[in-house]
Amino acid sequence: MKFEKGREKTGGRKPGSTNRTASDIKSKIATLIDEQFDTIQADLETLEPKDRVTAYLKFMEYVLPKQREQKIDLSTLTDEQIDDLLEKAMAKLD
């Protein structure tokens, strides 16, 4: 049967459903880390400070969501609004 553009999807996984293999592996990794936490912590303490920070940053990628750059279109603001925003930002630095 030829593919027709706009035809509804049939079969396969439903959108948003989890991949059983991936969730199984994630569960096993979480269990491994939980069981070996003390050993991992001791290993981290033996690292040089630079390497320890690198390891912490790698761990954080899996715990905290990545931040995205926020762009603001200042062309829609008046000079007074921009001045007010700058004053508030400078006050936070103090």
C-alpha cells in the first residue's frame, strides 16, 4: 500500500509511552548506584579537585533540567521600562 500524506498512524507504540528496555536499564542503573553509593562517594573523594568538579557536573546533568537561554525583545519596551529593569537588575547585584 502506498503511503498517503495526512493518513493517521496505525500500529506501533502510542505517543508518550515508555520504551520498556530503556526503563528497565534505567531501573537497573538506579539500583546499582543506590547499592554502591558509599563506594562511589569514597571514589569521588580520592579524585583531584578538578576531576571531582567535572564528575559533579556530569551527575548534575541527570538531576537538574538544562537551562535555556532566554531572549527578550527590548524593542517593545519604552525607555522608562528598560531603565526600570536595569535598576532592578543592578539592585540584585548589590
